[in-house]
Amino acid sequence: MVYLLDTNIIIRFLVGDNEEFLVQSRNYFEQIENASLEVEILDGVLMEAYFVLTKFYKLPKDEVIADLKMILSLDGVVNSNKIILFETLSIIEAKNIDFVDALICAKSKLQNYGKLSFDSDVSKC
């Protein structure tokens, strides 16, 4: 069975501000790393994790992006859109635009979609 991973598991794992949840999240991520637990990380979950870590916890953007890429690369993460999510994070890092704009840019680039937007950030990529 593939499980949907919620944002709070990612946050507790990366921030470690609740000992009980840190232990549980580490256990989950150990299983995800060796693929004994398979998960999908929805676009919105990744976006929320990025937002919470950078805005609420005020962690450095580059550190958060590296951590989220590491999580996406685990063997038990079975997203069919991993490449798009990696590209989204890379665009955020390179262009300093928000997650949704970067996701639009990534899908446009990798899946040959056109883009319709009034947002100047979308035209940056």
C-alpha cells in the first residue's frame, strides 16, 4: 500500500521540535529510505512544507530546498512527478519565485505546456 505523507510528518522530522513526533517521523523516514514504506508526497504538501519551514520557522531557503530534495530522493517516495517537483525546487532556488509559480514553470518546461499568467514571476522562467 502507498501512503500519502502529510506535511506535519515532514516538519517534525526536519525541525525536531516535538520529541515524540520526532521519534515517530524518524521511524517513518527510515522505512521510506529503505523502501519498506512507500509514500507519495502531494504537490500541496511539498508546497506547505516549504512555506512553513521558510516563513514560520525562518529556516534558510537553500537549506529547506536541499532537505526537501533529499526527502524526494528517498527510495520509498514513489511520486510519478518527482522530476517536476525537483525542477520546481530548483527554479525556486535559482529564480527566487514562489512555489506555485515555480511549479507552473517546471510543468511548462518539462511537459511542454504553455503558460497563461499576469504574474511577472512566471515569465522569469
